[in-house]
Amino acid sequence: VNGRTINQTAQSTDFNTTESSYFALKLNKTLTIQLPVQINAKYSFLDTGLDKDSSIISNSLRGWKIESKMSPNLRLETDNKRMNVLLLTNLSYLNMNYTSIMSSDKLALHGFYLDPSVILNYIINGNNELNFSSSYTHHIGDMVDLLTNPVQKNYRSTYASSGIIGKTSNWNNSLRYQLQLPLQFFN
């Protein structure tokens, strides 16, 4: 562009493994206790190089993330299958350890997180259905949040971040009523 040449190189490698197991105990015809267990391990590295205006800007990130999750839940389903209730509790332990080779900054994050949720589905009759859900969730960024030096996203813009992994918590609620009149072609 206008006699300027921009060159960028990038290389990343991930090793990811997930192991899971599931246990269920049916207490009676309507009540079931379920216990899914999962562990996810990921090792990543990311190298970028941006040659712009006769200077080379680099990123070099390494790190791993291990997350173990246990999700005990209770499912209640009536005999006539008109009502279905799911009470779910996600208990997870997250351990992240990332290093920026260029700046020698290290980021270590570990902790327990509890994400409860409830889901209710009720079929009022053949034409009417009511659905309710409520959940509280945690989200945690990843290694790309540590790209403090610029990366060219397209020919007009560059991307860089604060070097801090963001954490957010969300509470989501949903209520839905569904009316279906198939013979009148109305939903």
C-alpha cells in the first residue's frame, strides 16, 4: 500500500485431550440422578511476526489449561411425559498457566467455579407448551487475550489486547410459550 509492504507470519500448535465418564441412577420411574464427569487438558503455543514499516513486532505465547468438571443433576419426568424438570450443577476446577516469551510475563489462574441451572418444560396440551430456563455461568478468556503486540487482521486493521485474561459471569433467564395450530397453519 503506497509503496509499503506488510508481511506477517503466524504459527500455532494445540494438543488437546478430553476424557469423560457418565453415571446415572434411576431412583424410580420419574426420578433420575445423573453424574457426568469430564477432564480437558490443552497445551498450546502461538508465535506471530509482523514486519511493518521496517520493524518486526513479535508475539510468542506458551501455556496449558486444565479443566475438570463434575455436573451432578437431577431429572424429574412425569409418567405422562408432560412435565420435565432438570436441576443441574456444574462444578469445575480451572487451572491455566500461560507465559509470554517476549515479555517474560506469566499468567497463572486457578479456581473453582459453580454454575447452577434449571430447565422446566411443560406441555399444557397438544397445542400449548411452556418452557423456562435459568442459568448462571462463568466464562474465562484464553491465551489469545495475551497478544499484546499488534497482529494484522486484514489490510486495514491490526489487533492487540490488554494482556489480561478476562473473566465474566452471566445470569440468563428465558421464558417461552409456544402455541401450535397445525390445521390452521399457525405457530
